[in-house]
Amino acid sequence: MTGSIRTPDQRLRVFISSTLKELAPERRVARAAAERLHLAPVMFELGARPHAPRDLYRAYLAQSDVFVGLYAERYGWVAPGEEVSGLEDEYNLAPRHLPKLIYIKDPVDEREPRLVELLDRVRTDDTASFKYYSSVREFGQLLENDLATLLAERFDASRTAAAPPSADELPPAETPRQSSEISLPTQLTELIGRDAEVHRLDALLRRDSARFITLTGPGGIGKSRLAVAAASRAADHFPGGVVFVDLAPVHDPALVVNAIAAALGVRDPGDAPLVEKLTTAIRTRRLLLVLDNVEQVLGAAPLFVDLLRAAPGLTLLLTSRALVRVSAEQSVEVGPLALPTLGRGLTVADVLAAPSVALFVERAHAVRPDFEVTPENVEAVARICVALDGVPLALELAAARIRVLTPAAMLERHERGLPLPVWGMRDLPERQQTLRNTIEWSTGLLGESEKNLLFMLGVFEGGFSLEAAEAVGGDDALGNLAVLVDNSLVRQQDLRERSYFTMLASVREYALERLEENGTLAATRERHAAFFIESGRDIEIAIEGHRQRELVQQLREDTPNLRATVRYLLDRREWDRAAEFAWYLYLYWWIGGLLGEVRGWMDVPLSSGDELRDETRAIALYFTRAITFWQDPAVVVVAGLTESAELFEREQNPAGEALARVSLALAMLADDPPDPARADDELETSLTLFRESDDAWGESLVLVSLGRVALLQNQLHRAINRFDEGLAITRRERDSLGETIALHHLGWAKLLGGDLGAARGLFARSVTLAAELGHEEGIAYGLEGLVAVVATEGDVDRAGRLLGAADRLREERGIFNAAAFSFHRGIVERILAGDRAGEFATARVLGRELSAEDAVAEALSDAPPAAVTVSRPSSGALE
């Protein structure tokens, strides 16, 4: 009987199995994902058939090409006379050769016991690929990517194979992408005395069962150096990348996701929860994350577990003074360096063989190259290392004094001048007391102004420039800072033409305690905030011009301090200063992909219940509405932006009003249906306001937006004129971001006008500028523009590779692509509907293997396309 029953559609068939009502939203998303790929979803709700249910789904399964199973809480109904539910029966009856894509919703309130049993069986099925998802949106992304991969891998075989392949011949549903990304701190000195530990950790990291490893030990024991060395050694085991995440500036566990996302380059423009974007970015990568200084954010443990669950190829290597205490954790205690044996007959060779002495001598050579261990000083050197318990940071701080103190004098001062700290730290472990004693001893040898500067530098998060140190510590900071660097209390590095400084976490903690002890912490934090607010005010206009790239990079380096400034202002309920500061740096938040975080900041004053100044409320409304027009109800967004514009107008801030009206126009264009006429009115008003304010950056932004409206209205020549005007302004002002945007839009106008050569050049230039600026969204848009060019020229293979690269970039960087602004999709849909869909899908999968750098190189290559005649794109490409 089953052989005569046919599925409703003869295309590649995807059988979707789940409980019906419980997972109705997921089923709708699954159907849409399959249909976008021109596959046939096989679902009971698509039409009744005159057959018994079991016969029906047995027949459907026999003729299907892919099995998709969705599971949440319910096991499903068991019919009278049956032993299992229809849900389990569908899984049981699926032919063994059928690729099985399994998606399990997690977390859920409670799974029914029989479903738990079924899922335990599914997890051991070597023919099934299973993944977890937390939202309908995430599930849709997972499914569409997995189906696209399967389509590419099996397209040719599906047309020619006489019989289904065996299970052993099936490739995995999704092959993890390769990446050469290794982002670890550069180490300027040799790691001494840790060979055995590095070897042990390297072996542990290569075990698939060890995915959550915590290096524990007191501050200054060398956990971070060891973690970086082991991660570097094991890098070849992680083709998806090795990335270091410094959590020292993070004090709120809720912000750990921001730090991880920033380290991975995942942007937070506010269009979706950041944790969803992060999960999407890492879920298919074999990736090692090194999380440093976890002890202050132990509350982030649930996030770590969720990431491990969502990304089977992820391994976490943590450094912490305390265990995280989750079930998957494997702890490795980091001890001190081995000590020399004291006693009669000490020889120089024996003492130098001890790793603690080797480190002391190596660091001493950094400040006094002619220092050597001799028979005369060997006992003093050995006793110093023993007195410091072999703690690496304590040894480094002591060695920095060798320039002015002999080992004997140093030992005498150490033994005479370092009682236990008297500010409440007597209950610390012995090694921690040793480190703090050494820090106190090192600072005790400083002059008063040098000590005060050290304490004040403790308010910086992550690092600081010389200018920032002078603003907080006074005009004599330069000389005092040099002394702190010489004594290894502060570390210096050159970032391009800028000197940048950092403090180790243990030294920073000591500095903050001393500030609090002497009652100057609040005043120092205010000077810190005042410096960055004033810097933001100075940068507001400058970042729109020729210094844009330089200032964006500078602000990236200072981002931990920018966050600390906002946190300080919000904690003090200084709503006006917080809003002004956010507004000064609007362009940086945009380029840097941080608008989602700013939205969270501005939600605080809006929900405080306090009466806000008009301009403060205008700014807060702008940040909380302008970035959500593609996800929040239009009525909410439009009302908020309208109020924002009116408040800016009342405050006589024409540039603020104009920017609010630009966003209001974009919201109207993104509405369903779009309202280009009203959007055009708002943009014309904005253009007048920006010109009256002599705001060239805003003027170019509006001109490009007006050109977009003209394109949507099929007014091609008007659009080109607007884009040309905007482009001329951005080039005059040397505004790289604005030029990138204008070039991209002008490229589309030229393509629609049939000038493929001009379009190619414009898109290529936009990609180049975006890459130089580090603006991944601009790179993705430029790649998608070139997809349209090469597809129109007939080079379907290259179009697929470029689109795959753009897909990967958007996925791994969390870049949302609003449907109203995705002009390439119409061209892609036509390829998928044609007879070269398989070739395109295969190339698209291969394109996902390209890194961002490789994708840019691919986009800018001059390989001639195949000579294939195709019709030029119509205005439908904009839809």
C-alpha cells in the first residue's frame, strides 16, 4: 500500500516530526526554512490524505530525503492499542539511511519521562546529529544552515544514485568550519619553570571529555601565563580558533556575555539578545576560549554551561582563585615555582637550577643586565626566593629592585620591613599574604607622589593612556609613571603611536583598597569619569572626519573605561551626564556594534521614575527606539522617535531632532507595508535641519537615505543623484564610514541601471574601506552587493562563495540584516529556483570556510566570470 502513496511535492523532501500544538511556532519556522531553500516540507498540516495516520507517515518517511525531529517537553499521544506515541513511532520508522537532524529545546520546565527516555536513545544514535536551541529564532537559523549544507553535499548524488547510500557513507549534517583565528596576549618574556604543567594541560585540552578546565590558585601565582602558554600549544586542536577573554574589567556576571562577544567580534547592535548571537557564532566551531580572572564573576556559571551545551565543539579554559563548581568542571591547581634547597654548601649551579631562582634572575637582568649570581650572593638570592614562597609575581616585583639594592640588602629589608598587612588581610592563605606583603614592600620603597599615583591608577579598567593617567594623577604623572614601570608595578606597551599601560589584577586590587582606606576613592573615580566625558565631547565631531579610523581604534582600546564611566554615572543616578556621554560617542557605538549595550544603559533612566530633563529623555528615547524598528511594534517605535524629535526641537537641538527623524523615516521604510512617501517627508525635514546646523556627516546620511527611498520608488536617476551628493560630502570630510555606506548604495543603483562594471568597482571599494575601518557590517553588505554583480554576470559559483562568506560573517559577528534593506535576496531566490541551484548551494557551503580576510581577498580578486548571458536585475531585487 505504501508504495502507491506519494508526498504532496516531488522536490527534495524534508519530513518534520514533532508534537503539533506544543511546537507550532517551530513547525512554521521549519516550513519557511525549507521553502526558502526550495525544498518540500512534509507536514500533516499541509493537507489531509485518505489513509491511516501510521500508513501515511510510514509512506512519507519512505519517500523523504531528510528527517527533522523537534522535541521540547511533551512525549505525545499514545493511541489505543499502541505502545509508543506517534512522535516516537516516526523516529523508529525513519529509514536508517535517512539523515536525521535533531533539535532539542533547552531549557524547558520539565520533560515528560518517556520523552526523556526517547532523547537518551536519540543521543546514542550514530546516524543522528542533534543540537540544542533556546528560541524559535535560533532554531530557524540552525535548521536553515543545516539543510543548506546537506543540500550542497548531496545534490549530485540525489539525482544519480540508484539506491540510498549506507549510513557509513553519510557526511555529518554540518562540518565545523576552519578558522585560523588565534587571539592570545603577546608574551614578551619567557615562561620559566612550567614545562610539566604546560605539557599536562596540552594533553588535557586535547581530550574531548575535558571541556571545562579551571586553573586555580592565588593571585600572582602565574595562572594567566600558564593558560596562555597551554592554549598556544594546543591551538592546532582548535581549528575554530583560540581566543583570550580578559574578565578583569568585568564586575557584573550579567556582563560576561558582553566581554566574550567583544573578544570574538560579535556585535551587539540591539536587534536580538546578545547571548543568542553569541551562541549562533560559536555553535559549529571547534573553539577554545580562555577566560581570565573568573573569580569576580562566578555568578556567570550558568552562562558557561549554556554555551558548552549549545556548542559541542567549545572548550573553556578558565583562570580563577576559586572553583566555579559546576558538574563538568575539571580543576588544575597551579602551585608556586620550585624552590632551592637551603643549607651548607650551596653552589651557584644548584641554586640556578631552581625555577624560582631562574625567574628572579631573568627578571633582574631586565633592569640590570650585568647582574649575576655569584658565590658571594648565592645564599641571599636563594633565601629571597624561599622567603617569597616561589610566587612568580612576588619574585618579579622583588627582582625589579635589584637595580638599587644588592640581594643581601634586599633580603635584610624584606625580613625587617614586611610585617603582615594591618588592614584586615590576616586571614588570607600564606601564599596570598606573601604576594600582598611583597606589593606593600615594593610600594613602601616608592616616594609619596609615586605611591599616590599607583593608588589612583587603580580606578582604570583594562588599561589607560598617558593622557588619562595625567588627568587622574596630576601633571607630574609622567615621571612617576616611569618609576612604576621600572618597578614592575605597571606595565607599558606601544599601541601604534600611543603609549598604553596596564596593571595586574593583584596590584590593582591593592591600589583600590588603599584609595578606599585613605578616603580618596570617590574623588578619584570622579576625575576618571570627568576625563572620559571630556574626551567624548572632544571626539564627537572629530570622529566624523579624517581621524575616524584612528579614533575608533583608540575608543576600542578604552571601551572598558567607557563602560566604567557609564556605570559610575548610572550608579550615582546622574542621568543627564550619562545621556550626554552616550550621545557624544553615538558614532563609535554604531561602528563598534555596541548600540545594544547603550540601549540597556538608557533604559535605566527611562525606568527610574525620576523626572528627566527634556534633552536627557530625548536621548534615552532615541537609543531605546532607533535600533529596534525591525523587531518592535511600529507604533511603539514611531511614537518614541516622534517624541524624541519633538523634545530635541523644544531644546533647540536641530542635529538631534534631525537624527531622530532619520531613524523615524527608516522605521517607516521597514514597516509592513513600507511608507516611502512619509519617510521622504521626514528625511527632507532632516536634510534641512542638518544643513542649518552645518552638520556635514548628518547631511550625507540623509542624502543616502533619500536615495534609498528613491530606489524603492523606482526613481533610479534621482537615487543616483542623491547617492553622488552624499558620496561627495563623505569624501570631502574624509568620513570612511559614510563613504562606505554611500558607495554601497550607489553600487546598487548602478547595478539596477545595468552598469555592471561601475557596480563592481563601487562594491569593491566599499569592501576595502569597511575592512580598513574594521566595520564588519559594511564588509558583509559589500560582499552581498558583489554576489548580485557576479550572479548577474553568470558566475554562479563565485556568487555562492561570496554569499557563504557573507553568511558566515553575519553569523559569527552577530550582524542582523533587516529584510527591507537586503537588496540581494531577490537575485539569490532566482538562482535557487533555477537549474544551477545545486552548484550555487555547494559553492555557498565552501564560502562559509572563508575567514573575513579571505572573503575580502576573494571579493577583490579580478578573476573573469564565466561568459553566461542572463537578464539584468529588475527592481524586484530590492524586495
